[in-house]
Amino acid sequence: MKLFGTDGVRGRAGEKLNIFTALKMGLAAGIFFRKHSKSNKILVGKDTRRSGYMIENAIVSGLTAVGYNVIQIGPMPTPAIAYLTEDMRCDAGIMISASHNPYGDNGIKFFDRSGFKLDEAAEAQIEEIFDNDILLQKAQKQGKEIGSSKRIDDVIGRYIVHIKNSFSKKLSLIGIRIVLDVANGAAYKVAPTIFSELGAEVLVIQDKPNGYNINDNCGATHPQMLAKEVKRVRADIGFALDGDADRLVVVDNKGEIVDGDKLIGALATHLKHTHSLHKPAIVATQMSNLGLEEYLKQQLGIALLRCNVGDKYVLELMQKESVNFGGEQSGHIILSDFAKTGDGLLSALQAMAFMLHSNKTSSEAFNLFELYPQKLVNLNISKKCDLSEISDLKTLTDEIAQHNIRHLIRYSGTENKLRILLEGHDSNKVDAYLAQLEELLRTHCT
């Protein structure tokens, strides 16, 4: 597909994602969702990027032009849009966000009436409508059939109550000092409120969005500032969210960044011990470390089911295998008993529940196993060349496999990057082969 990637439509605001694209996307999505409309309402939210105003207005124009009534709720986390779409009985939900990307990018994510992200078949249908100018013209309404739009600012309370209900009333955060890095993003209001209401002493950083500073050397993709602050104030734990708050990175009380696979392992342990797993299995991606897989199998009797990278693929396999927990090494965690997409705040509360139950410091609680040496390189590329046509690549990867080194080479679905991951017992061999792969692929793809 030319518009949709692994997580909706994403691109440079004003270029790939300009007002004409957003307007046509609003028209196309409206036509698609009206086929099975029940309420004739669509919910629209966004993060804190300046370009969100431009894209939001264009999408709303498209939706109202085909007869939809639109509810605009302003800056809210992506998982809040998923939850509120179902809770408010809307036909669909739309989130305007480029997640962890810099402020100059933006994106559009779609949710169905049940709060699930659209599958590839539905996205393909929207693209087909998008390219049909005759249909887009004919579908536009006139007179009283034109839709309306209104902005509602008080729905934040519904989401707060929903997230708090995931945290056992038998537990309390009183006496716990937490530092929150909200990445100048969509959770800058809701995140501090949730933790404060549960009794924690909350210190918040990067909570002054100006339209341009979202994810700017902060949040889940840059947790170093959070790590320094946790050490400075002697906090018990730190949480970093990304721009739309569907991703979580944890920093322990020593100022150490907790690896994403160790976080998944800790949460799996918590769910196992509280008898909350539907079956002895969880889902993770091809990126997850073998150390996690061995810990789950040997210590907990839990199988690790692997899927392609992308939280929607995690959820698809979870549904297929009737599994209620899964996640990505990058911090997308899905607890399907409470949410239908990754939710950084929900994950943070479950991490707190695990830590409290363990009666340990965060540095002890989240260090349950050792990781295999794993190295990841992200190459900036100018073109996505066909990797299967690089004959030297297969020769090199075959050699790598003979040394029991796991490899994963893939293009990012949201950025012009080629990701190279190697993992094995011998860190020196991992480093050496990674350098060879990087040189080879840089020659062909940059």
C-alpha cells in the first residue's frame, strides 16, 4: 500500500501528509465507515504537534462533507482514543499522531467501533476509495445531510477512571516517589493526574508542549534525562512515555534504563503469580531477546510466541492464540483484559503493581534474568532496495547462522530506516558480523 504503513498513515507534515491528503483521507474514511454505521459519530483526537491543527481540520472537513458528526477531544493518548471510541458508541476513532517521531512528522491512525486498529484489508479498502475521485465527489452531502462537529473537553475523566480501575484497590502508591517524563506529548495532563490520585508523590518533566518539542530529546525514545532526574531526586522509579503515550520505558531507582524485554518478563511474572494469564503463553516480536524466551520457559513455564514487528501484529497473534498479554521490546505493551492497543499508562500501573507485590526496589524487581548480547543498528536509507536481490547478503547471513547468531534485517514501517539486529552468545562475533552487515547494506541501500 502506498499510504498505510505498519501503524496507519505517517509522513512529513505538509509534504506526504498535507491538507489535501488529510481531506481526502477524511472523505475516504467517512465513506468506508458509513457502510456499517450505527451512530453516525466519529471520534477524533490528536497529540501536541503544531501540524495537528491543520490535519485535524482537514480530516473533520472530509468527514462532515460525507455526513458524519464528529466529536473532537483534543490532545489525548492514542489508547484513550481506542477506549473512548467504544465507550462513547462511535462508529470509529481517529488519532492524529506520529507517535515517537519528531514534531515535523505526523500521522493518522484509525480504530473501529470496538476500539481495534484496522486490519490491512480495511486499510486497503480506504486506499481504494482514496484513489477514486469520482466516488469522493459523489459521496459529498448537501443541505441538512452535511455533518456537524463539536469539541468536548471533559472526556479525560472517563479514561482516567478506566486506567485507575486496572490497579487493584488493595494497593496504594502512597509513599512512592515517581518521576514522569511525558515527552511534551498527549499525556501531559492525564498521566500526572492518574498517579497523583493513586497517592504517589509525582515529579513531572517535559510537560510543557509548545507544538515543536514533542519527543525532543525526551520521552521513551530518549530516557537519559529521566534517568538523571530519578537519581537526582532519589525517586523509587521513573516512567517515560512517547508522544502519544502508547509506549513505556522504565527507569529504576539507580537511574538505570530497564530493558524492554526485562519489563515484559516482569509483567509476565506478575500476571503468572496473580493467576491473570488466560493460558501459559505470551506474544512478543522477532526483536525480543532469547534471554526472555528462556526465562519464561524455564522459570515460569510460559511459551513465547513470536510475530512480526508492530503492535498490531502482536495483537493479531494474541487474538489468534487466545493470549491476553503481549508486547514489543520497544515498550508497546498490550494487556488485552484492559486495552486493545499498547497503553503506556496502563503498563506503568501494572509495573507498579508488580514492584509492590515483590516488596523489592525497582532495580531488584525488574532484573529477573540476563540478556543475550544483542546489537541493533538503524541505517538511514534513501531507497528500500529488494534485500533478496543482494546475493552477498544471503551468503553472509548463512555464515552468521552457522555461528548460532540470530539475525533480523527489516525495513521500518514508519521511517526511512533499515534495522539490523544480531544476537548470540559471543558478543565479539556479534559486533564483527554487525559491522560487515552494516557496510554491505549501506553500499546497496544508502
